Amino acid sequence: MDDCIFCKIIKGEIPSKKIFEDDEFLAFHDVNPQAPLHFLVIPKRHIPNIMETAEADAGLLGRLLFRSQKIAAGLGFGEKGARFVINCKADGGQTVDHLHCHVLGGRSLQWPPG
């Protein structure tokens, strides 16, 4: 998508603090962190949100979560844990219309979130 900020980050048109990149995913630090560790993992294929995935995307969704936990563990958060969040559409708190997983850690996170 031409106007998607995450697609522009993938293309290198907007800088990011990259953590990981392969052919399928890009991970980078959130510009407005809500915890000491806060990064995003996004698929390189533009998918607006999780409600617009199909059964054929099940593998991608599994790999998204797997990659997110591998990155968190690699950054030292495997033992104490982290929060993995996928917001969806306006009522779900999604602010960028490109599927992404937030990973937050480095402090005790409460439920429900504030």
C-alpha cells in the first residue's frame, strides 16, 4: 500500500531501529515504547488486520508469533516473559492498518492494561 507507514518502513523509505529482518518479516523497536522492551513484528506482505486473514494465512500467523517469541528470547526476555499483542481495527486499538504484533517486556505488566 502506498500510504501505509509500515510498508514504507519495509521499503526503507522511513527509517526504523531494526531488530530482525528476513524475506517474510521485519521487526523493529516501537517509536513510542510502552515498556522497557517494546518492538513490533510485521509481515512484509501488506495485510490490513488479523480479521482480513484467510485460512491460507494460518502458517504466516503461526510464524509471526514464533518469530516474535524467538526475538524476545534472543533479547533476554525468555525467562521472565513478555506480552504479545495484536490489536485489530479501531475498537481493538489498532492505529496502523498493517497487521503487526507488539512485544512488550522488561517490567511487570498488569491485566487489564491501563
